[in-house]
Amino acid sequence: MPAPSGHRRRWLPLALLSATALLATACGGPPQPGSTPEDDGAAVTETNCTIPVTVPRPPERIYALYQPAIEMVHALGVTDRVVGTAFLDAQVIDEYADAQSRLPYLPELPSREALLSANPDFVVAGYNGVFATTGSETLGTRADMSALGVQSWIFGPLCPSADGRSDEAIDPASVTMDNVYADVRGLGKLFGVSERAEQVVADMQRRIDAVRTRVEGEPAVRVAVVTPKDDGAFTVAGGHDFVSRILEAAGAQNVFADLTDRRNVPIGIEEIVARNPDVILTSTCCDGSYTTASGEPDAQKLRTNPALAQVSAVREGKVHPFLFADRAAGVRVPQAVEQVASLVHP
């Protein structure tokens, strides 16, 4: 199965995870603020990526896959209902570190059998590739999971054109900040924590609006988000990647916004030179221990590449470490917008 863009896909077999499934049933901890289900006995339906998602009551056994989903469940205050988490790209936001440390965590994606062994009733996926139909290692489609009694949610800015498709089929109209807020509110309703969700949205909007106000009137800085590969190749964030929205909020623009085949686009070094970005950000991934400083080796590769010596960003010392996790469409967006703004409009 093709890995979702930016990720090095890894899977764990069922046998290796039996202990994790047992831990998931025992590791609850005290309820987080706002986590009390608002269950009046009526089923709730929210639409996600054109698929109606119905729960008869707030889910009690949630599995979160990837950084955006893991941080989302903490932000919504349902940590006590999470039975498993998998595949962080970097350290979680500081305020969620303690909560995350109490949860079962896998550095690799579980296989379908391993995930089901944790007996989840809901799966939140921060990226869409886990529900693809191609390849031997997949959770199956969302319809497959629903047939097993497991409802699911894909983050809205990654909605594929059809269930079972992945990054190559993202609807460009879905890559918006409004869809991030829709994720928070939709999951808040399904989880029975709508009031908490509105608080999260309000805080996100406040922080992002503050940055927009600060950079208003500044010229948009031309930015490339570049990943140098070990073999000397490069990928860049294309227009469908949510980082384009983050850059815009921070007073910048993605110089590769016109590339819309996929989120991460393989590219020759000559094209980076031709587009001559003012600033280059790395896209360092994927390990749950990473901080922004972990991107420094990638930044140094770009700074010292002789073929890039005349690029404005390199010549003017504006190549900065940045994390793949900070490109995500989730509750981390305000932090990412603030960080980018501090770099492009110091």
C-alpha cells in the first residue's frame, strides 16, 4: 500500500500487539476536563468526507492514528476514552505531553487485525491513506470498518474523492481552515463534548487572527517547503498540502502551489533554483521524539548544497528547520502559523 505523503509507512503484526490491547483496556486515568459524554440516548450523525457517521452514543473506545488525530483527542478532552494511539511524527504539543504519556502508543501503524484486537468503536485518522484499498497492508475502506461496527473519521482537508482512495485524490476545495474547524466541531458532537469543541475552535481562531493582524500589509514572502532525501532527491509540498493554508495565514505563499498532483511532489533541484524561494523550510519526519531542532540536519543539507548556493533563501541565510507535523491540518495549526510568521516576518 502506498504510504501517505510524508510518511515512512510501518506496520506492526497482531502478535506483537496483544499486550498493547490489554494495556488499552486498563489505561484510562482520570477523566479530562470536558470529557463527560453528553448522551441523551439519541443517535448523532455528522457527515465527514461525504460519508454519514452515526454513533448511537458517544464512543467509549477511540483509536487515534497519526499526529493530528492524537492531538485532537487530547484537545477535545477525551483522553480517558482512548484505547490506542499510533505513529507520531514529532513530540505532541507541550500541553498534551502528560496525557499522551499515559496512553498506549505504537511508533508504527498497527495492522488491521492488531487494531481490531484493541476493540475500538471509533477510529480517528489524521491522514487518509490508512483506508486505501490498494496494497496488502491496510485497514480496508471506511465502509469495511463500519460493517464491523467501527465508525471512522478522516480529517476534512484530506478528504479523498471516494472511500478507499488516498492522497492522489484529495479534493482541492476541501483544503481549508474551515474544514479544520468542522473536524473539531464534528468530532465534538460525536464524542459528546460540543462545548469543549467550541472552546478549542475559539482559541484557534483567536491565535490565527492575531497573526493575520500582525502581518497584514506585509508583502507575501515566497516560501518552499523542501525535503532533501538520502539519495540526493527532493520533494516539495504542493498546493494541495495544508501547509499552503498555514503559509497564507502567516503572510507567505507556497512557491509550489501550482503543483497539485499530490501533497508531496518529487522535484529536480533545478526547479528549486528556478523558482528561487525567499525562504526554505524543511519538512522533517517522522519520530515521536522530534522537536523543531531535529530538522537542523535537513536544513544544513540544503544550506550546504552547492547547486542551491545562489537561491535567495540560501544566500540570505533563510533556510529553517521545520517539522512535517507542523504542516498538519489539526489543532496544531495556530502553533505552526505563529512559528512561520516569526520566521518570514520577524
